[in-house]
Amino acid sequence: MSELILGLITGLLFGALLQQGRVLRFEKQVGAMLLQDMTILKFMLSAIIVGMIGINLFVDLGVISLKVKSTVIGANLIGGILFGSGWAVMGYCPGTSVGAIGEGRWHAVWAVLGMLVGAAVYAELYPAMKASVLTWGALGAITLPDVLRVSPWILIPLLTAAFVALFWMFEKKKL
Amino acid sequence: MRATWRPYIAGALAGVLAVLSVVLSTRMLGKPKYLGASTTFVRAAGIAERSVAPAHVEGNDYYQSKKVKVDWQMMLVVGILLGAFAASRIDGSFKAESVPPIWSDRFGTKIGVRAVGAFLGGIVAMFGARLAGGCPSGHGMSGLMQLSVSGYIAMAGFFGAGVLVAHLIYKKGGNQ
């Protein structure tokens, strides 16, 4: 039971922050894809900077462990391209679609219904995927520090600097 | 909140929330919970299908591997809806909208056209998210926070295809 309550409270806060960041809107999502409004990237990359410092710090302190999704180059890339294509049309990702409904953008209901059907279709085709795409370039649960053989604390400042440089460019170009 | 700083501040706080979520879930539940959303659509689809064809869901490997039940992440997704509702009512930004801007410039204001587009887009997107192993929350935010290789590959696919397809469909006509 505490699992469900913890999930709900986390979601309430996450939903409020997504809404306050103004990332739940179709025009912000598609605006980023049209390279006209980078609001969603500002939100995501800010979260990632804080998150990668915090997560790696607590991992080093032995408080938490990572839960890295497996790298399967074929599946990550082909799935990623399919997701991106559908994302451009519906204008929401799974998390923001439900948030958009909360904010009054009730047309996101169509996107949610489509995604439920898409999940069911995937469940039916999973055996075929498992025998093919899900084996193409399967490298296991790897991280950049594993691959590059460096400490996360070398990569974190470099990535942070790169993301901040992007922010500077976004603001300079008023995106 | 000044408009310029809004996405940065809200995003940074979401980063704090993501870290707190992993720490608290590890302490309270004995397992780390990273933010994510797309697996919930699998479980919700499974719950709906189970009500009409229970044996079929029982026999489906994918549903069995994801466990068809209400879990932490499904409550997170419900929370996102309620949290967005509350926050938008409090600051007055809640707005009932039947067809979004940009879309209406290109395809008009017919609800049916938007419904079909969003529905078909949703099918393709969720199939892709499940194949990739996550969405912009799970692969994007949680993956990149952990410096995961899969997160970077998936995000390149998400944005690469998103930019291309958005330019193809919205750049023609309209007032872009």
C-alpha cells in the first residue's frame, strides 16, 4: 500500500512541476521539434543536470543503486525513431499526455487511447520482436562510464557544461 | 516566476524530485523507483484486455513480464494528471482546449481530424517506446541521469525523428 501512496505523491509533485514548467502543451512539444521553442529541453536538461549529480552522489554514498535500462542498439534506435515519429503527430509523450488532460487540454485523450492500443499491439508482436529487433546489438545494462572507462565525475562536469552551453544558445536566440 | 527562468527552475526541482524518489523508495520499499511512464500504458492495456479476455492476457509473455496490476508507476501517472490539474487551477492557467495551436494552423479546427491524428500517432509512438524500452521520462530523464547508453541512443532517435517528422507535417502551409 505504501508503494501506491508513494507513487501518487511523487506523481502529484511531478505533475505540478511539469505544469509549472509549461511543458505539458502541444505547442511546447511540437515547438521543440520545430526548433522554435526549447522549453521542454530546458526543463529536461535542467532536471538531468540536478539528477545526474544527485543520483551519482547517493550511489557513491551507498544509499541507492542504479537501475539502468539495457542497451540494445537496434531496438533503442528503431523504437526511438518510431516513438519520435508518433510523438511529432500526437504532440505528447506518455507522461505529458495525462498531465495535459489535467491542464484542460482534453484532446490529449485521443493520444492516450492511441497509446493504450499501441501498447496492446506491442504485447501481441512481442514474441516476433524478441526473436529479432530485441537481439540486434544487445550490449546489456551499460553506462557511459562503463564504455569510456572513466569515472562518472569526469563526465558529469563535461555534460553539465555542454547542457549549459545549449541553454546559453537557446536564450541568445530567444528559443 | 519570470517566464525566462520558469522551465529551468521547474526542471531543476523535477531533478530534485527524481533523486528524492529513488532515495525514499529505496528506504521505504527496498527498491529504487526511477521516474517513468510508458510501462503504465502496457499495464493499463492489460487490465482492460483482461476484463474481456483473461486467458489471453495470462498467456501473453509481454503482459506477464510486466505484471498486469496497479503499481507505483501507475499511481505516479495518475498523480501527474491530478498534480497538473491542481497546479493549473491554482495559478489560473487551466484552459479547456479541443484542438491545439500549430495543429489547427495546419489541419484546421475539426475535432475528428485531430482525434484521428493523435490516435494514430499514439499507436506508433507507444509501440516505439515499448520497443526502445522507455519514453522521454524513463529513457530520457531517468536514463540520462544515470548516464545510461540506452538513454542517449533512444533520445537521439526520439528527437531526430521528432524534428524530421514535425518539419515534414507542420512546416507546409499554416503560419509557420
